[in-house]
Amino acid sequence: MPAPVLPDSTIPPAANSADRFRTSTAHGRGRSPAIRLLARLSTMWTAAFLIAVIATVIGTATYYERAFGRLAAAQVIYHAWWFQAIWALVALNIFGAAAVRFPWRRRQWGFVVVHVGLLTLMAGFWISSYRLDGMLVVPTGETASTIRGHRDRLTVVENENADARRIGVSFQALPLTTLPSFSRFALSGIFQPEPPGLRRGDPLGVLLSPHPRDRWLRYALLCPPDFPRITVTGSVLWGAPEMALGVGTAEDPPAVKVALRIRPPGQEEHVLPPVFLSEAGERDSDLGIVSVALGRTRSRLLAADLLKPADQLAAERTVVVYSRETAHRVLVASTFPQQVELADDLAIEIVQALERPVFSEDQLTDDPEGVLEPLLVVRVGEGKGEARRWRMAPVFAYHPASLSVLPAKVGAAELRYEHPVLHTGGAGQGVSAVAVLTPDDDVVLHAISRTRGCLPGQRLAAGATTDWSLVQGTAMPMQGIAQVTFLAHARATPQPIVVAGQNAERATRWLEIEAQRGAARGRAWVARSDGGSGSARIALDDGSAVLVRYDPEIYDLIARNGFSVRLERFIERRDPGGTKVAGYESEVVILPVDGQPVSRRISMNEPLTWNGVTLYQTSFEPERDSQGMQIPGRYQASVFTAATDPGRWFKYLGSLILVAGMVLMYILNRRLPVTR
């Protein structure tokens, strides 16, 4: 059946090609390559794809912020170049959708105005990304005006003279740390990101440089040619307030890390804080039931004897003298002094042998009521004939820590006291442990228990870790295992800690700074002042020094906005008839520089705006007792978020233009015929 033919009067006037909707791609056909490319980037499909990408990124960023904190998410994601590029493509899409339709017809005016409003809104948000957004902490009854910003500041003083020049530079430290990238975090199910820890490099970023060749580096800033060049070579984003020994370079001394785990009878295991023993720092530490020390020997024979089990030691009192890789064993007599010639150029004289030594009237004597602590007082003679020189050497059986007292002369004799008590123990409680550095660049672990005698020793290579059982046995009232790590080269470095979310912003941030003046160099770690001293002295190779100070960047309300804030009272509101907290308020006094004080109240829903700065009630700092517990109803300070919004008027204008455009679209198109 043939289709009916409509009379001409039923054909809509809008059926002509001029009034029919055409896509952005259609508008670009037959025009220049630039217009065709702009048309392809301005399609609805491109807009939908970009919006989906932004939604995915923002959704993932919420988890990133939960893991690493708000500032980290802002720096790694929201302020990243690629995220800004996505928004630039969105702006290009909005602009192109209107531009490719130029010249515009009357019915398209509303469409164009809507797109202008969207671009104005985006401009307002982009301008607002440079706003002030920091925390203002005001103690009760005090005045505050300084706001800690999100950037850091390094101040460099060229030398230690009172009139020395100084230069300060502001920078963002987060790019110098080990925060995982967005892509690695998003794929964490496949590639597990490591938590932020210690990052070392040379250089990570140049902060100050007199050399034009450094301009391409991220933080390069030209300064006087004779001013020190400052480079960041290491960083710790979240660190403990104090440093500890870590892996160093070839010029650093060796060290031993000891972490003791104790399990009292019937209780859970306790892990004590690790101790670091180094020849350049602490050489011994008392861990309660266990004392540990760092020693050194030049004799391979002595190192091997320290590994012998108790049943291979001498059954009688014996002093062993190690000299030129020879071990001389001398039985201790019952009468003293006892002098023995060991070689043409070596002799010893045993002055005293004490079982329970005590000091009495500046003299060593035996006390029958004292603690069993076998001790030999020995004189060592080295050299031939009239050239022989004598030195005094106390040698304890229970304290191999005496190994750390090496003769200054290379090749001088070393001594060890083998006593029967080392076989049987039974002299009380406690363990004396020593890690002995050997000529073979390893370490021998040797320990003596007062209860059980000599314990099995171990040899540990550089970089290795072992579990060393010091207190053990089913009959023992306590179990104790030391995890020992030998660092062939150790240097004091910050210790990364594991934190998450907003707690991450309260951790101590560290930077390793290298200063260079001419050919002289020096390095030092410095902690940001909110978690450490904030300053460091960098000693250079030529004996001079450079001083640096590391602080968060400070925004001063008095200097920038002409006022400060005094907190009169912090109020905690509770529900009527209940105990649930309903809100927080602060009674404050605004102190203008050129005006009279003004009393105001700031609550969670009623911020205060003064001279362009808006203060929001954010949190509080409670008072705490001597045990660190919060005291109910007493508050130490009120915490405000201080913010400015330089793009506010662009947002208002963009919203107004957007509404006007939608109204205009409705007016101009309300009678537009439907195209078939």
C-alpha cells in the first residue's frame, strides 16, 4: 500500500538544513585543520569521556587522601600537571563547542552564553587554587596571627659570622619525597606501593645556585656567585623526631643495631626500642637484664676464640695474651705479683686476681659479700731490654666489653680472662653481650650469662641480620632474643615511621642538605621546625661551615591583612538533656592594627570573615594531665582554618552568566519547531 503524501502545509519550516542541529564535527568539515581538530575535541562524546576520567580520578583521590593526607593528595593529584591538563581539555571542549559554530545565529546566543558562564566558573576555581588555606592555632587567653602554610622555607646563612649574608627560598618539598604516583596507587592491587620512606639521590632538587646551568632544575634560584650552592640530596616525608643510625657511605664507621624482644613468664612478648652501637657514638647500652656493647679486636685468633663453646675454655684460671697472631696461655698462680716472659719483646705481670672486687679507700680489694666479678689486674710489657714499656690492663671475665679498650699502638697485645665460672655460671642474673668488630670486616657476637656461663657465639657479615638467643631454656623465667644487624658503614639518618591520613601532616619532615662553596662540600640532615630543632650546621671540607634553617612557610595576618586574633573562651555545646557534643564555638577578639578591638563568636556553622580572610572553627587542643590524658571540659587552644578565596567573584559572575544563558536559551527556543 503506497505511503500517504502529506500536503505541503504539514512540512515544518525548520526542516531546512540551516535550522537542523549539527554536531561540532559537522561544523568543522571543510574548514582549516586547526578548526577540524578543535571540532573533534569539542564533541559530546569527548566531554562525556573527560567527565568520566575526572570522576574516576577524584574517586581514587579520596582513598589516596585517606592513606597519605590532604596535602599529599593535593600535590600528587589535584595540582599535578596531568590533572590540570585534563581540566584544560575540558575548558577547550567547552570553548570549542561554541567557537566552531561561529558566526552564531540568534537561536544560538543562549548556548554561547551558557558556555561563557562555564568558562568563567572554571576560571574562578583555577584562581582559587592559589588561595590561602592554613591552620591558625590560638591558645586560650593569648593572641596569634601566624598561619602555617603548605609550602616549606629554607634559610641559608653563608657562614657563622654575625654579619653573614642570608637568603631564604620557599619551595614545595613533597615532590622530593617517595610518595607513590597516582598511577602506581591506582594499580596497587598489581603493584603494591611502598610507604613513604627514606629517599636518597644526588641531586633531588637544587634550592640555591649561583650557576646559570642549574636553571632547569625544579627549585633553582640564582644567587650571588660566591654564595654556597644548596642542594637537597635526601628526604624523609614522615619521620621520627630524632635520628638513628642507618646505611652510610664508605667513609662512615661501622655500627651494630640491636633490637631486643623479651617474653616474661606468662606474658606477651615485649619489643624494646632498638639501640645503635657505633665507634662514633654510643658504644654500650643497658637494656635491663641484658647489657650490650661494641668492641673491636685486631686478632683473628681472639675473634675465633670468642666463638668457642664453654666446654672448650680453660678449666682453670687462665689469661690469654694475643700478639702477632699468636695466643699465649698463662695459668694464673695463687701468689702475686706473677711475672711471665712470653717472648723477647713481650712479658706480663699479674698484679692481682680478685673474685669479688670492690673499691675501698681508693684501692681494689676482695669483699666476700660482694658480687662475683672475676678480675685480673695485669701489666703488659712490650719491647726489648731498656726499650720495654709497661702499661696497666684490667681484664674482666664477665665483661667482654673490655675488648673495646684497644691499645693505641697497632700490633700491641690483647688480653682475655678465662675463668671457671664461664663454664658453670651461677653468679646471679643478667647477660653481658658484646659485638666485636674483626679484621675480616665482619662482627663476632659473644655473650656470657651469669646464670649459664658462655653462650653460643655467632659471626655476622656486613649487611646481615640474625636472631641471637640471649635468655632461653624451658627452666628460665624469661625468654630474650636480640635481632642484630651489622652495618659496615653507618650514618645518623632520620627513621621513617608509618602514619596515615591527617596524622601524616603531624609527623616530622627531614631533608638532607648539601652545601658547596667552590670545591668544598658538606652534608647534614635538618628537621622541619614543627617537629625538630629546625636548624643545622653543615661543616665543609675546608673547615668552614654553612648554617641552614628549615621551617614551614608562614603567613602573617598582621603583615598581610592587618589584624590578629585573641581567644577569650572555647565553648563545647552539648545536646539539651544529653551528653552528646552538638558543636564547638570560640569567643574571640579581633585586634585590627589601625582600629579598636572587636568581639566576635566563631562556630562550626558561622565562620568569621575579616579583611578578606575567613576563619572556620575546625577543632581544638585539649588540656592534658601529667599522664597525657585529656582533662574533660578544659581546652588549651582553639584551631581555626584560615582561608581566602581570590576567585570568589569569578564564581559568582560565572554562576550569574550561566543562569542568564539558560534563561536566554529557553526564551529563544521555546517556539522552535521540532525537526523530523
